[in-house]
Amino acid sequence: MASIKEALKYPFANFARLFNYWWVLIPIWGWFVASGYGLRVNEQIIKGKDKELPAIRPFDGLFKEGFFLFVVMIVLQIALFVVMLVPILGWIGYVYYILIVPILLAQIAVTKKIEDGLNIVDASKVVFNNFGEWMVTFLKSLVVMIVWLLASIPIITLVITIPAMSWSQSYLWAHYYKDATKKTKK
């Protein structure tokens, strides 16, 4: 299981790559490329290449993968919206959504298939078979977020802390997925 210290250090192992997050500022094309890059980050960590952020180049496939992620998130958001219309069931659906979304993102990062980004059965198995570790990862993710938010108090640091927060949390969740699926396969 990844530590908070490792997660906080990860974005800075190759400082220039920290700024790959900001491709998101380029309308449409950049949104999909940045999303695809986020999937590449998760994929590389799950494969064990977790010493530094991966290179964004070549761009091959990043736009397509980002578009796939966009489709998956739209479908999940519509399903969540429909469930939220039902009293009480809506809150249960919302909690369930929070539980499985990091796993769905990891699944699509590994397989690059839309159907795996929507495979809530496999995601549920990963979460509920490793729920204790999921809670620990969630709490670590909150601590990382708080550290980066505190580091953001001098507004000028936001250029660094926003992407660092994203990559640090990706590091934690990808390690959770890698460890949880390793256990499940045994």
C-alpha cells in the first residue's frame, strides 16, 4: 500500500511533467488529452512504473482514451442523476458512486475499454473485498488533499499544488487498485 509521503513526492520526481495537468486549459482537444493522460498515469502506476509521472508524448491514443473517459463519466453522471431523484435511494446511490468511481477509472486505464469503465460488478468486488484498504486509501487521499490545500494558501502556489493534488491522489488510488486486484486474483 502506498504511503502519504510517497504520494506527496510522486508529482515532483520529474518536475516538468507536473505541468502536463495544464493541458486541460486548451478547450476540447486539451480536455480529452489531459483526461487521457490521467488514465496513462493510472495505467503506469498499476503496471509498477511509479517512480515518476509518465511522459505525455507520444500523444497517440490520449485524445481517444480521454474521449472514452468522457463517455463513461457522462453515463455514470446520468445514472447517478436518475438514482438521486429517488429519496433515500439517491443517497445510497451517491455513496456507492463515491466507492466505485476510482476503481472504474482504474479499470478503463488498464483495459482501455468503455465497457470496463462501466463494469460496476467487477468494481464492486474490488471495493467490497478490500473495503478496509479502500477506507485507508480514502483517508490518505483526504490527508493529501488537505496538505495540498494548505500549501495553496499563498495563491501563487496553485499552479503547482492543483496538479500535485491530482497526481498524488491518482498515485494512491492506482496503488490501491493494483494491490486489491493482486489479492483478488490469488
